[in-house]
Amino acid sequence: MHAIAIGLSHKTAPVELREMLAVPESRIGEALGRLVAYPGVREGMLLQTCNRVEVYAIVEHVESGFSAVQDFLVETHFSLSAEQLLPHLYWYAGERAISHLFRVASSLDSMVVGEPQILGQVKDAFRLALTHNTSGVILNKLAKKAISVAKRVRTETRIAENAVSVSYAAVELAKKVFSNLAQKTVFLIGAGEMAKLAAQHFITHGVRQILVTTRDGARVRKMADRFKGIPVPFDEFRGELYQADIVLCSTGASHFLIHREDVVRAVRERMNRPIFLIDVSVPRNIDPAVREVDNAFLFDIDDLEMHIEQNREERRQEALKAEQIVKEEVEVMIKWLQSLEATPTIVALRERAQRIKEGELQKAWSRLGHLSSQEWAAIENLASAIVNKLLHGSLVALKSAAQAEERAFYIEAARRFYHLDEWEKECRLNHSRMAAGNQSDQHASRPAASPAHSRQSIEVPVNVPPSHHRIARPDDEQTADPA
Amino acid sequence: MVTVAFASALVCYFSSTLLFLIYLLRRSETLARIALALTSVAFAVHTVGLVLHLVAGEGIRLISFHKAMAFFSWTLVLVFLGVVLRYRLHVLGAFLLPLAFLALLSTAVVPTSSVPVLQPVFQTVWIHVTLSVLGTVGFAVAFVAGLMYIMQDRLLKSKQFNVLSFKLPPLDFLDALNQRSILLGFPLLTLGILTGAVSAQITWGSYLSWNPEQVWALITWAFYLIVLMGRITVGWRAKKAAYLTIVGFAGVVLTFLGILLKGHGPPASL
């Protein structure tokens, strides 16, 4: 069983392609069903955000899994061809796939490192996989772990603590002056992009009203519409300054628009309530002398940059810590997966030995039908003892190697020595034939435990075979004669 | 027993004060949690000590300097714990706890004999003390809020975005805390002064005997009245209010020191 991750993100693909691959939520169930219908794909989860589309799957073989998921992606959009898609995809398997999922959930792979939305999106993806029954034991564990890793990163590092954009830094600084932005008034002067972005942030934080002014009268109304604000004529805006708790200034003017006296007057009219001014225009539009006015707090673009540079540096430091956490957790996960992997081989090996023993006993019985029950018991014991003693070394090696690095080699060796892969394939074939209703084959398909089943029923004791495995004997009164 | 309780409370307050001061400059929330736990323990011990102290001797009436200070300190911590519970404002500990610690310390270092006990001639004189102490607690909180306001204001003005500015609450919160504390403290102190005057009239035959600490108390009271009126009428808020409450609290401390050094007895002329 291998975990794989295939997808594309803002780092590898343009938005047009990402849009194409996105599956609407109403059709996710169908898409997930299609994904796990590919042969060899056991479990699947689809993570889509505006910055990424990724498929996480648990597959039997990495190579065939990769091609299955790739086919799946190509099929999601009718106009998509493999040639268009391939150059933008990244492919991860095993440890790297797990690490990728953990990094994505922890927002280490995001466009803005530390942004909080991604965790919710991973949760949604997992929920959908659960709803549509495409997440099993391994993916459940993997997704839950990813969520807990993200939470650990969130609580143990300060990766998401501070603003890293100029517009958001304005909000962050305003919160040092005003504890609650809900009752505040924002005055937007000019139509500069950064100030508009900041205004948008303030609106998300629930400011009460927005006043808007620009030199261009027509534009004022447009902006007022956009922000549901109140337009103020440009030549009167200084008189209205007192209304504003927060002033966002970003115009193309080459001189100061707001002078010290304007702010002094505004603060006086505000009865000394603090006023917070952001000047993101270059050249500056607010006289730096405003800084000296009591209860007025002026920040220009350099101040904001300085603030976020500190935050960015901090995020970089925190991201390093977060990577370390991810690394630790990936190791834990890998160990778990490895311990899981040895078990099916052990079970398969025991089952295989049991079937061989039963087959040979069956043959012996048809030749030696006249033996007494004691003699039969002795022969059965003999067979069991030989099988157990022969297997003992291999089983111990497999079990003890469950955590070691050479585990993979042991498993591979056991599978080759005892032809486990072929045998399992045969079992599966017989099983499906049985399921298809071919009753005549029933006897031949005695060793019918499919690998999938044997994985669930891990402990099958070898030395004491369950009663239904016992061979019927002529003088066995408790068992009906098979002939 | 009382001494043991107060001594252990003092040790705990001292340690948590130190922890809160370190917390101010460090990015560890664990520190604050430890300090808060320590404060809660100290507060419990303090409560036990205070109850024992009050029931001992003259009953629960607050008429000695020591009892008044122990009560003042206790109320400050109570207010602190309340504010932390309500606003998660751990940083307040670095400012309020030193005051509480010093107040309780004064009961340990000032010998009982050096401070005259208020004569319990008039049964209700303890009401005067209790109300005045509660009023003072309000002014102490206002003072601390003012101090924090000035610090945050300076940090913002000088664009220092450091741990301290991160920890200090927003300016308008501090201003509101300042205002509310004075609004609570002022009526309590007014009532405290009125009951004091009535007690003085009954004990000594005059409402006001113009001794220095009485005069100081009146000046302080008038000062806070002006601060409060100024806020409402001409907008003495924010930075100005912060400075004014710091000055006002200095007046309160001087009055306390006056009582401590000279006693609270009848005027010399009588």
C-alpha cells in the first residue's frame, strides 16, 4: 500500500488550468467514486482550493497509481488533454506524499505562508471523502494526522500570527488603537489600489461606515457604490476629517493634502478621540509633521513595510520550526504505515502454509482412508509441526523487522520465496469467480481468503487450525462425510 | 497564623510580579499562566489571612492602617483576577500586581506601633475607611491604565512594533478602563470623605479640621472631580486623561503617606 499525491498548485499551473480541474461540490461524489474505481486505487481524497487541485490516494503500486490518477485528472474536464496537463503536475509517493499533505495543511505550501483558510479546506476534502466512502483506514489516519499537524503548527509556532501584506498591516496597526473596529468610520481619500484593498479589509472587520473622496467627481460615486460608502466632495474633505477614526490616503497628488493644522483641528473636534492615519501614497500626501499631534497616529508606507518585514522575518523563522514539526510527524506516520505493511505479508504467509498443509492432508486422506482417528491426529500434528517450524524463522524476522529499515527487503523476500503475490492473485481470481456464481469451482477455490480480507483478520493462529479447516475423516462422527 | 498567611502571600505575589514583568518582554504565554496560577494561590492565602486578621481584635472593622492596606491589596488582586477572567489581559499583572505587593508589604515592614489606630469612638468609622480604600482601588486601576496608555502611545508614535506593543492592549481599551475606574472610584471616595467628615463631627465636633492630610485628601478629590468633568465637557481623554490620572494617583499616595506618617488622629489644635 502506498500513499501518493498528484496535483498542481499556484506554483506550477496558471489559474485557467486550475479552474478547469476544479470539480463542483455537487459532482465530487461522482468524481471520487470514479477515482477509486481505477484498478489498484484503494482510497482517494480530492483537495481543491483556488490555489491548488490535488488528489491524494492510497494505491497498490506507485506507478500504476500515478497513471490511474493522471487519467482521472485528464477525464475531469472534457477539453483537457494529457499533454496540456502533464507539464504542470507534481507527483509524490510515500514519505514525500505524506510530507506534502502535512505541509499543505499547515499552510507551508500556501501562496501566503501561514494563511488560515487551507486547514478548513483540507477538513472539507476529508469530510467529502468520508461522506462518499472513499477514505479508508490509511487515508483516515493520514488526513486526521494532517489536521492535527496543522493544529500543532498553529499552536506551537507563530506562523499565522502577524500580517504580511501592507493592506492587512494597516488593519493590524489600527487594532493597536481601536479594540473594536465595528463602530468606526473609515475615510478613504483617493483611489489608490492599496488603500482600496485596506478599505476592503476594514469592511471585513465590520467598520460602521466608509466615507469616500477623490479629486475626480465621477469616480467618487463609483467608489462609494463599490464600498457602500458616503461620497464627500473633494474640496470639503478636510472639514469632514473629524468624522473619521481611520483615514486611508492614497492619491496621485504630488504635494501634501492633509497638513498638521487639519489634523489638530480634527482631533480637537473629536474631543481628543484618537485618529489613525495611513498614508500609502508616494509621494506622501499627509504631512509627516502630523506625527507630533497628540492622539493622531500616522503611518506611511515605509512604516507599514517595516512592520510587515518584521512579521515576514518572524514567519520565516516560524516556518523553519513548522517544517521540523512536519518532519517529526511524517516519521511517526511512516512508522505506522510500515508496521501496517508487514502484517498482511505475515497473514498471507500463514494462510498460504495452512492451505498447502490442508491440500496435502486431503491427498493423504484419499489414499489412506482406513486410518483410525488417533493415527489421523498424529499425521495432522506432524504436518502442523513441520509447517510451523519451517515458518517460524521467517515470521519472527518479519515481525521484528516491522520498524527497521530492512523491513521492505524482508517482506519482498518472503513474498518471492513463498510466491505470495501470485497466490494472492489466484485467490482473488477464484474469489471473484465465486462471487460471479460459478458454484462448480467452489471446491477448488478453498483457499479463498482474499488479501483484503486477510488484512482485517490479522491473527490466524497457525498451530491450532480453526475447526472448519480440519479435514473430514471417515470415522469422524462430528463431521459429515464429504463424499 | 495571620503573619504566616501574609508572609506566604507576599512571597507568592513577589514571584508572580517578577514572572509578569518577565512575561512583558517575552513571547511566552506559559509564563503568564504560571504567574496567574501563583497569583491565585497567593490570593487564596491572602483571603484567609485577611479574614483571620479582621476577626481578630476589634472585629471586622477596618480601622487600622495595616488592615486597610491588607484590604486595599486584596481588592486590587480581586480586580486584577476579574479583569483577567473577563478580558484575558494578563499583561495587567505586570502593572497591578507590583502595587498590590507593595501595599501588602507595607503591612509587614511598617511596625504596628508607629501608626496610631483610629479610635473606634464612632461605630461607623470603619465605613469611612472601607469606602476610601475602595475608591483608592479605582484610582489605582486608573493609574495603571494611564501608565499603560502612555507606554502604548509612545511605542506607536515611535513605530516600535515590539513584544511590548504586541502585549499592551489597544489605546481605546485603556482609555475606557481609565474612565470606568475613575467613574467607580470617585463616588466611593466621595462617600468615604463624607462619612469621614460625619465621623469627625461626632468625634471631634467639627467636620473638617484643616490638617494637612485632610487638605490633601480634599485637593485630590477635587482634582479627580476636575478630571472627570474635563473628560465629559472638554474632552480630556486619551493621552491627557492618562497623564492626569497618573498625577492624581501621586496625590492619593501622598495622602496615604501623610496618614501613615502623621496618623489619623484629632487635629493638634484640639
